[in-house]
Amino acid sequence: MTPDAVRELVEREVAGQWSLSVGHGCDLRRCLVLPELREYDDCSAGRPLVSPPPTVRLWLVLEELREDRSGYKVVYDESVGEFGLAVSGTDRDVFIGYYGSFLATLRGM
């Protein structure tokens, strides 16, 4: 996939609802980022807690707090076709689980 293809998935699902409000007050136009493939520690449900945790490569599509990168992140896994959440970690950000669609993931923040 390309960054443009991932962005198109997000925009198709938003379908012009740019003023959509989520619990954290995340402004979609401000928080969406140019999709970037990054590596995350994988601490999603069903994974054993091991040290170091396994890693997974996911597309970052939204950062709640872009200024300091400390908030929730919405990510996309092209291998399963689902969006999920990640949070800031010590050495790298941490993937915490799948929520399905982009909008369902936003509601899960």
C-alpha cells in the first residue's frame, strides 16, 4: 500500500464528516497525518507479555496530540484490513488493539 491509498481509506470512511466529534475533542483535520509506516511494540489482546514484546509494522494515520506525540494514535494494519489504537511508549509506541473501522477506532479513544 501507499500513503495515498491509506489516506483514501480514511477519507472514504469520514465521508465529509470533518466536524465529527469524539470524546477527546480530536479535530480530524488537525489530527490526521500523512500516513507513515512505523514499527510498534505489539501488546494487543491475546499476545503473551514477553520482554521484549514482539513488534508490528502499522500505518500511523492520526495523532491525538501531534505537538508532543503523547496522546492516542490511530493506526492501520494493511495485512488484516483493520484500524486500531496505539499509545506512546518508552522506546517506541505501543499497539494496544484492533477496533475495526476508522470511525469505531476513533470512538474507542
